[in-house]
Amino acid sequence: MIRKFSTSLLTIIALLSVASIAGAESLPLLTRHVREATRNGQARLVGHLPANQSMRLDIVLPMHNQAGLTNLLNELYNPSSPSYRQFLTVQEFTAKFGPTQDDYDSVIRFATSNGFTVVGGTRDAMDVQLKGSVASIETAFHVTLGVYQHPTENRTFYAVDREPTLDLPFQLWHISGLDNYSIPRPALEHRIAKNSKATTGSCPQQSFCGSDMRAAYYGGTTLTGAGQNIGLLEYAGFDIADVNTYYQNAGQTRTAAVTGISTDGTPLSCLINQGCDDTEQTIDITQALGMAPGTTTVYMYVGSSDTALLGAMSSDIPLPAQLSASWIWDPSDPGTDDPYFQKMAAQGQNYFQASGDDGKFNSGYPTWPCDSAYVTSVGGTDLETTGPGGAWKSETAWSDGGGGFWAADDIPIPAWQKKTAAGCSSCSQTYRNAPDVSANANFTFYVCADQSGCSANEYGGTSFAAPMWAGYLALLNQKRASHGLKSIGFINPAIYAAGLSKQYDNDFNDIVSGSNGYSAGKGFDLATGWGSPKAGNSIVGDVR
């Protein structure tokens, strides 16, 4: 029987809900938000944001049963466990570890009662996206939004003056959007080539096409990524016309769909006459599809917030098993994004992250998230092939490829890396070491972008290497799917085990020369990780 409640009763219930929120203790969040530069006075306060200025924020709720998730991840990636690679669906993950429906509804009630408009987010993505004025933010979160002079860049930024607190009966994880201290940038370099020109590529001026990377690193024709989807993280939209120009000039045909998804209202269109550069975005598409041309769809996840982006990538349906990001940033707290990376690993997804283009890690160049313990960090090499569409010939470490360890992020060395680090004299025995793997990143590629034509041998970066690896994993997951198996999931435990085994030389091109500040050498090193994919290797043939 359906009962109808009177308007007065519903009003009383609503008032009680608001009253319970208003009476809740003001609690801090579980992650940091105050920038060190504002805390220690390096960034000088120069003003305040206008009270009526509209802002967009992303509130992230905490997972529950973290101990249970940690145990599950250990089981999922233990070959002797009956749960090995028995990954969860998005809905199963939410039910086991995501925010409860009551907590999620409480955040929405809190937001609307404090003058915010809910504009996005889902319980599966663990976030609630809000829009509201500076005045509402300062009141609801008990902060002041100041404007500061950036200590190292010629610009100002806004940031909170203290850690936010919320009048809720439970702690939240994070609020994205409370500062713009770090502006995400692509791991990409533009340099008119002199001595670094490719001479054996299939694209114009003998530069490398994405298909040349497929020939060098896969070397076969059977696997194309058919039935697989690839997800790419982007901080700006794209123009499919630039992708089409690339394929036309390369004399190739694109069959995969390219679908844009705005994760937080960020425009999907990117035109140079509107001040938007789509070079990185076009590179990501062409390199991923160069390796896996038969991929069903490339999903372009476009956004301005890391949590909104990662939330969408880890909760979309269909769920892409291979993800790639070529952008790096410096978060207020490195732990902000780990719940999403853990979620991806539990759901059978692998997130490839470019390691950057400033050589050996240093304090002046952000490294996040390539040093997260739940992503696969991809470094750079300088590749030579036998000819257009030809086989791998030789490879050295790329001098600009990111690598090393970053104590400031305080990421403990993962269990699967400890044995490797013990045999690496330059590796940290305490912190996470990167990169894990590598691929060509030298200034040898063909690039089309910005509705203004194309270039050859001018762009390089680990931006090229990360999507290559996402395409490469699509080949493996296609092979597994043909045997009725689930995706391989987070590959790091498997590749580190392979690296320490007798099959290493069959699986990887071991890069033993060159340097990024760390010298490449036999086995794992901080310039190239375990190396690049080896054509015909047993990883592609592995369907266990």
C-alpha cells in the first residue's frame, strides 16, 4: 500500500534534517588542502577573491572498510589466491567500499542547505560536484579564499588560508577546487629537431607514425585491440579534425570511435583561435590507436578537476580496462587521488601515467601522479627501427625522461617493488621508485594539432609513451577476452615478477645505455624502468 504524507510532515522531516546537519560537530577532512607556500609565507597575500565570484568544487566522500580493500587488492593480484583477477564491477565496488547512500545524501543536503547548487557527481564516483559563491564556500567550510603571489611563477593564485571543516557527522575525504596553485601541464616538449630527427619512420619527413611504434614493439598483425576501449585523461578538449588530418596525411584510416566526455562541465571543443591547444590530446589519441588500431572506442575524459576526472574514469559504463594520462600536477595532498587508483585496480583497470620530461626528479618539477603506488609510470627512450614500419633495432634512455623517487610525496615503496629496489644501487629502499616501464619519447614523431597543419620531428615527451602502453595493454586484453578471461588489471605486480624471472629477456627490451641523470643499466633502472615492450614477447601471449 502506498501512503501519502502530508506537506506539513514532509516539512518537519526536512527541517529536522537541516537541524541535524547544522548541529553536527565541525570536522576536518582526511586530506590536506593548505599549500605549504601559503603556510610558510613564501607566497605573499595580495588580496581576496570577490565574495560574489562563482566557483565550482568537487567534494569527495571517503571509502569505507579501507582494511578490507587493502586485503582484497592483495588477493586480486596474488596468483595463488582463489580471488586472483576476480575483479569487482563498479556497482560491486560501491556496495563494498564506496560511500553509503545515507552519507551521500547527507552531503547533498548539506550542500543545498548552504546555498550550493549540485551540478554533478555520483555515488559510484564518490563525489558531489557543487557550484556556489566565494561567500558560501567561506561560510560553509570555515575558510578564507585569499589571492597570493606565486613564489616561483609570474602569476597569482587563490587558495584557502586554513584546513576546511564541515558541519557534518562524519569526515569527508577531499574538496577539489579550493586553489589553483598548481596548473596541470602535459608531459610534452616542443623543439625543432636537429640531430634527433627520425630517419626510418612511415610518416612525412620520415618521422614516426603511431603505427611504427606498433611495428617495433608488437611486431604482429593478429591483435589489434578489437573489442577493447581506451580511456584518456585530458585537462582540455580536442578537435577531431586534427586527428583526421593526421590520418589523412599518414595515408591511414581510423576505424575507432573517439568520444568526448565532460566530467565537470569543461568544454569538449578545443580551438586555437579560442586560446585552447589540443596538441597533447591529439597525440594521445594517435599514439594509443597507433598501437591498437582496432580499438572500439577511445573515450576522452575532459575536465578541470583531478577527482572529477578520475571519478568518471573509474565509474563509466562500459569501463575501459586501459587508461592513460600525459598530464602532471602538484596536488595539495598526494593521497587525494589514491582512492580512485585503488578503485581502478580493484575493477581490473590499469592507469598508465607519463613520468615527465625534466630528467631525474627534482623539486622544481611536479611528479604526481607518476609516483603513486597504484599507477604504472612510463618513462622515455630514444628508439631506432630498421625502416618504415620496421622492427626494433636499438634503444637508449631518453635524456629528458622523468625518473627517480620523490621523498616529499612520502609514497612508501610498494611490496611488489621491494625485491627489485634491493638490487638497484640508485633506487630508494624507502620510497616508490619510477618509472616502471618506458617507450619512445624522443623528438621523432609526426604531430597534427591546433587546426594549423602538422609537424615532423619537433615534438617529444613521455606523453607519447604512456598512451602507447595503453594501446599495448589493449592487445593483451583482447587476447585474454578471446579465451574468456577478464582483463589483466593493474600490471605492476606481474611485470615486476616477470622482471625478476628468467622470462625477463623475452618480455622486455632491456635498455642498458643512456641517462636521464640516472644511468640506464641491466635490468630495472630509474631511467627506463624495466624497459620497453619486446615484439613477440610472452606478455602478449600470456592468457593465464
